[in-house]
Amino acid sequence: MTGSAPVHLVPGQPRHGVSRYAGQVAEAVGATVSLGVPWAPEQDDVQVHFTDRLWGESPDRAVDEVLDAVGARRLWVTLHDVPQASDGAALPGRCRAYGALLDQADAWATSSHHERHLVAEHIGARGHDGGGAVIPLPIVGRREARGRRTRQGEATTVGVAGFFYPGKGHREVVDAVASLTSAGGRRLIHVVALGGAAPGHEADLTELIGYAEGRGVSLTSTGWLSDTAMDEAMAGVDVPVVAPRHLSASGSLNSWIAVGRRPVVTASDYTREMESLRPGCHLLVEDDPSALAAVVGRAIEDPSLTRLPPGHVIPHMMADAAEAYRTWWGTTPDEPTRAR
């Protein structure tokens, strides 16, 4: 490919994080966006941000949908939600599908070295020398949101952002808050889920609210929020927390940073990688319930811990990711390597 960015093939689910990111990358590089079968000439390259849960009713069907849409065009794929052990019974089918997509892609990338390691571990990079590119998720704009702070006498708020689904970290936050309140001597602490339930997980959210009540913790969900409302809510909570069980890339983590927050983050291969990329932007805590509770407690007593100082330099913004994509798209010969 020479000269311009590939056509960006984006599925029509605008609230999904991967769809949003695909559109943001396309805008940053000035690419044509196609919501469905690419209408650009056959010789044009196509960029796809792929997660099976977005593209089809099953992993195999998702791959078929992408390959049918791309046809004989050169295919560049950024993998998201890379299969990992926490997928349980779904792991073999997801690995098979992702492997089939890699077999047909002309080049592929992930959003973290951790995800690339997952590809090597669970899928393999068959026919792709070099093991795939790594282009981290960027911070999309530094936004000076002004959410309302807690006033004296009000409950302290501990927030988890993004669509709710089991394993996102809400239960861990509830447990941490429960241990703080049971210790006595603390003000009232309220857990707020910023965002609604992911499709199909409404009952799980109801179950979590009941679980929190059983532990003596107040938990509410805001439901879906507009971008502006989400920014204000993220800026206003007292303690932002990112504590999912299995994290390989996270737009929510970056969204906290974008509004000037330093979230409490459970340590993992991925979050340590992000702290190395953006030093001082995360308040890392070991993945242990008592450790999480202790750091949340510290942040309640000292709110400055979770706020980035004015002028703090945040590496790898959207412009940096756009340049990384342009460089990547320029690394492969002009003709597709395989017929479809």
C-alpha cells in the first residue's frame, strides 16, 4: 500500500468500544469509513478492528462476515478481546476463529504486548513472521472535565467505568468497600457503576446489586451516559478503580486518564505495561482484596492521590497512535499475499 490509509471497515454498533475506537483511528488518519461491505475499489486495502463478539453471532460466523466483506482486498487486522484462559469453555472455538482470521490476514496487530503474548500462547501466528505489531490504545484527547466533587456530609463515591459484565471488577470493589465499612471509623461509601449493563448481562447487574446489599454496600448504576456526561461523572467520583479479573487492553482505563484521573488499578502484566508506557498515570495495587481495600482507603483520605497534577505529560496520545498505524501500513508489499 502506498500513499493513503486503508478503508476502515466498521460494524454498525456505534456504542461498542471497539467500533468507537475504529472510528477514532479512521478520523485521525483521514481514512474512508465503510459501515458494511467496502464500496471502495478492489485494489484498496482494508483495515478491520476485530472482536468476534462484535462481528457475528458466533466466532466462526464473525470471521466469515469479515472475510466476505473484505473479499480479495489486502486485509489489515487489529485484534481485540484476544482469547485467553478466562474464556473457559468458549476458548477452543474462539482460538479456532481467531486463527482462521490470522491465516487470511496480510498483517495483524494487537493493542498491547500482553495481547500479542496471548496470541502466541493460545492461537499461534501461523504464516506471519515477526509476530504481529503492537500499537497501544491511545489517550483520546486530554479533557478538562469538571464533575461535582463530594461535599461534606455526603457519601464518598467509588466508581467503576464502562459497560458492566461479570469479571469487570465491580464485585472486587464492593468487597473492598465492605471491608472498609466493617472496619469502622469510615464515612459512608457508595459504589457507582458508570454505565449500564452490557447486552445480555442485565440480570448479572441485578444480582450484583443484591450481592452488594447483602454485604452492607450501596451500589447503583447510572445506565448509559453520553460522552459529556461520562466525562463529568468520571471527573467527579472520589475514587476511580479499574479492577477486572482478566485485562488485556482497556479503553476505560485510558478514559480515566483523559479526564485527569489517576485510577486505582490492580497490577497485572497489562497494567504494568501501561504504567511503563505512561509513568505516574496509574495507582497500581497488587491483585489482592486486602491490598485493594487499603489503597482505596488511602485514596478516600487523600483525594490528590487519584488526580493527575496540572501539566502532567501523558505519553501516547491519539496522534501517536495514528502515526504508528501509518508506519505499520507502510511495512508490507503492495500486492496481497494470498487469494481469497
